[in-house]
Amino acid sequence: MGEFRERMERDLQIRGFSSSTQQCYLARMKAMVRFFMRSPDELTLEDIHSYQLHDKGWDIQRIPYQKTGRKLPVVLSCEEVVKLFDVVENLKHRTILMTAYAAGLRVSEVTHLRVGDIDSQRMMLRVEQSKGRQDRYVMLSHKLLTVLREYWRTYRTEHWLFDGQIPQQPLTRSTVHKVFQKAKLKAGIIKNVSVHSLRHAFATHLLESGVNIRKIQLLLGHRSLQSTQIYTHVARDYLDDTPSPLDILPDLSSVTSAKS
């Protein structure tokens, strides 16, 4: 793709996309170039329609837009989170999952934590260049600090907090996903959850404990409060404060007895 690829890489960087998103977009563009064997600059709208038909079987009458609907996240209970941690015997793997939950981190954020990001004096964790190229600080749990100190005494990492198998490289995201899925099965959790669900649980449990949603927005690193407000629909008190109309009906047993 030559010059076109360089321009595309530059534009993706300017727009602040993460490295994984950039790689995904570039890979899709490369696949389209291989299909036509022509530079993207030479492709027409009809070419794009043809490629969409070949690639996905979409209706080519118009280019589809991103769906605007949003599903509510599946949230782990506090008891399920504890059970998840309890079944993980490997100290490194347990520490990774606990860090993701305790600080509400994305998988890429927890794998890219550095030893120097832990500020035990101010009880804060520094999350550097997260989604949207933004830095932020999150709380450092006292319980997590105890676990992190035990972990460091065992592994003595120097740069990345969680080293990968390749020297000088952080642990891969796929490894963390595998660790979570293995723990989920061992804990007997049947909910459709992933390691990202620990971040959902972090936000939901804070909301249920009375933390202001604006604070939760800042801790999660959301640019818009609207992204954070989704947790108001899954927090337990959202439903606990609203009784079902069935519960305010007269006693059903007395109604049934009167009829008989």
C-alpha cells in the first residue's frame, strides 16, 4: 500500500486509536487491497460495495452504519468475585485478576502496568496512555498492596509489573483471557462473562456502595458520563428500591382460599 498505508497510519495515530485498533484497521485495508490488487486510491464506491458483498454478504444497496443499540453488561456478584480469586492458585495469575478488579482496569491497562506505577505513599496506581491516549490515577487498595508486595517478593520484576514469556515484553492479553476463563470454569460460574467483566463489577459494586457516579466515571477513564450511566441499570439498588407490583397485591393465598 506504500504511501497510502503511511497516510492511514498517521491519521489513525492523530485520531488517538490504540495500537490494537490501528492494526485491525490496517489489516482490513490490506485484505481489501489483496482482493482488488489495486491501490486503495484507485477504488470506487462500487468497488467497496462489491467487496462488502464478497466479505460479509451484506446488502450492497447502501453502506451499513454501526448499530446504535447497547446491551447491558453481565455483572459478577461480590460472592462470585471472591470465588473466582479463591480458585486461582498461581500467585501471578491471581494478582493480575485482583488488580483488574480492584482498580477497574481494562485488560490492556493491567498488562501494561509498570512497577513504577505503584505509588504506595499516596495509595494510587498510575494508568498511563490508556484508551484515548489519556493518563489517569486510580485508587490503590490496601488489600491489593499487600498482595502486590507478596507478588513482587516472589517474582522481582523490574520494568513491567507482569512480565510476559518474551524478555522485556509485558504479559499478553490473550494470556489474561485464558487465565480468567480457566478460573471461571473452576469456580463454577455459568454467567457469560469475560475478564472485562471484572471492570464492570468494579463500577457496579462501587455504585451499589454509594460512590458518586461522577467519581466512577473518572476512575474508569470515560470521556462521557453517558458511558458510565449504563451501570445505573445493572446496580442492585436500582431494582431493590422498586418493588414488583406483584408484591403489593393482597395475599394471594387468602384470595385463593376465599374462592374455594
